[in-house]
Amino acid sequence: MKHMVMVSNMTNNGTNILDGGYQDAAKLIMGQLLSNPLFSGGALLSIAGFLMYLINWAWSFGYGLFRQRFFTTLHLTNENMTYKWVIDHINQNSKWETQNLEVNTTLNQKETGASRLSHKLIPGLGSHYFYYKNRVIYFQRALERGEHAIVRNEQGTREQKIMESIVLSTFCGSPEFWKQFLDDASTAYLKALDKGLTIYACVSSMSWGVSGDLRNKRPLETVILDDGIAEKICADIETFNSSEKWYLDRGIPYRRGYLLYGPPGTGKSSFIAALASHFGYGIATLNLSCQNLYDSYLQTLINNTPPKTFLLLEDIDVAFKKRETGEKETQSSCAITLSGLLNAIDGIASAEKRILFMTTNFKENLDGALIRSGRVDLQIELGNYTPSMTKKMFQRFYEKNVSEEIVQEFCEASSKLEKPFSPAQLQKHLIVYKDSPKAAIENVHELQ
């Protein structure tokens, strides 16, 4: 028993000696390290860096929570139609002028032939602050890294479009505030829409975009047609627009198609522009001869035309020629197929609530399947000028400056011409002699 106690005491004493040795060694090592200026300096820097990291993390976390709780943010990209309106709205209404600017330059050509550059300054890339309706708004405009979209210019060729975005933030805002802000930004443009005609073109394989500036609306009475033609199509469009429920109740696709055909220069496109102006529509024009337009893209574009627009397929005969019996379908220079166009116009996946206009100079070259009932509901021929149309055009050009005798004299002189003339030819002739109806009569032979 004593022997066991002695062994136990010896073991405990040995453990205490070892523990004391480890502690002394640790103190010695730490003392040596702390006495080393490189180690001590590095340790202090590490501790300071860690503390700064904690402070930065705490600040970022707290600021993020604060912004999430008390700030509202609006994100926009230049794919959104309101992007340009917002930029212009900020530029025109901000009470603070930014020093970071970007310039948009356009070349304007006057009727005299003189050219003039127009420069427009807008907020540049980077961060800005502006004051709007008693609020300070943080505004950041940036390029989307690595983001590009393939679009088509007005000539129909493909090009890359750089993607941009803007982020707008304000303290204690609300979704209603941003809705009002967007409404204010779009007001001026929407007012202009009421006064102008919007033309849409294909800007990418899958989307539409406004082509150039708004055009002046054309009064319907400025397009001189044979008696009853304008009234007939206007009545048909009015009936169609008021008959949606009738179509739906009977399971009939709510679509309407028109074909305008006739010689070149007979006013087909002008008449469509006047109809769009009369009914408050825009025009979405699609070039079927574009090399990069394929059947799947065509389906998407036709199904997603902008609201309240006429879909216009001009010179449809150029894209497709009439198939002869036994002849295989050819694409020529067109990347889409006739079957693809037919399916896009009235296939199972075709959109409804659409008004389609097609024009051609040579109706006889069109495939019968393209203009059958259901795809084209009304075919209207716009031909060369008749005596009654010539009289209306002459009277409209000179208004009250001519007597009935002069009008009759011009009509008789033009009726003696061997070849018929188109509205475009007569308009050109009258423009040349716009100040002298007598000269227009004397030189009527120039219409040939």
C-alpha cells in the first residue's frame, strides 16, 4: 500500500514538472517572438486587418439592411422602351447639373441641301445625383459587361448593340413613386405619339423597335383614290375593330388581311400610312427579303407586333414568286420559306387581334395560297389616275387659286396623253409647277 502511494506521488510530481516545463518553454518562445520587431509588427497588422475586415463587413451588412429597408430601387436596360425616355426626362427636369456628360450627335439635312450637326448632351456613364420632386435620387448608368445584342439597322444589316443599364435609388420611396416617375417620363413621348405616326422595324431576330423619329400623320383626304375605295376600307376596319366578341363567340380567328395591288406609284404605301394616321395606329413594316430572317424568327415577330399597329409586308411579290405546277418551292434570295410565311400569318400558333396589309405591283406573280380567303379578306386594286382623280389632285394642289375652267383645261389636256400616268407621276409634275397652274397645263406632255 505504501509502495502504491509512493508511485502515485512520483507520477504526479513528474506530470507537474512536465507541465511547468511546457509553460516555461511557451513563455520563452513567445518572449523571443514578441521581442522580434518583424513578428510583432506583422501580428499587429494582422489584428488590425482582421478588425478592419470585421468593421467593413459590419458596415456593408448594416448598410445593405438599411438600403433594403428604407430605399427603393428601379432597374432599367436599354432594351426597355422607357430607357431613352427616362434619360431625357432626367436631363430635362433635374435641378442639379452633372459634370459627367455624354454627347449624342445627329446629322440633319435641310430642304436646301445644307447639312447641320445637332448635339445633345446627356448624363454619361457613372454615378450621378439629381433632385426631383423634393427627393434626392441616386442615378448610376453603366455598360453591361460582356452583354451585346444582335440588332438590325434601318438598312436591314445585322450589327452589335452594346447593352446599358441604369439604376435609380431614393430614400423612403415606394413603387407608386416610381410608377409616377415613369408616367412623367413617358408623357412627352405619348403626347408626340398623338401627333405623329410611329413606324416600327425589325431591330433583332426576335424584337421590334421604333424606326427613326415620329413621322407626321397624313390626313386621309390627301390620298386621292377612286370614289368609294377609302370609304370601303375604313368601314371594314371600323367593323372589324368593333367585332371582337362576335369573332370569339363563333370561334373565328380575330384577324383581318388586306391586299393592295396595282402599278408602281399608285399610292399603296401612302394609303396605308393615311389609314394608320386616321385610326391612330402605328405601322410595323417587315422586310421579307432580309437574309437573316428565318421561319422561326418570322413567327415570333408576327406574333409579337407592337400593340395597335398595322403589320405591313411591302412588295410581297419580290420575296416569293408564283409556284408553277410541279415546281419545287425556291427561296431565291429570301431566307424564309413560303410555307413558313403562311404558317406565321394564320397557322395554329398565329396571334390574333391583328390587321395585316400586303402590297404588290404584280398580283399575278403571287401564289394563290398566300392570298386565299382567311389570309387576305379584301383585295383592292389601286390603278393609274382616272379623269376624276386627276381633277381632285389638281384642285387640291392649287386650291382656290384656279378657276373651274383651268381645272377642266388640265383634265382635257391630260386625257389626250397616249399613256396612263400614276399618282406619283402627277404629283411630281404638279410640284414642279406648284406656282403656275398654266405652266402645268402647257407642259402636261412631261407626264409621259
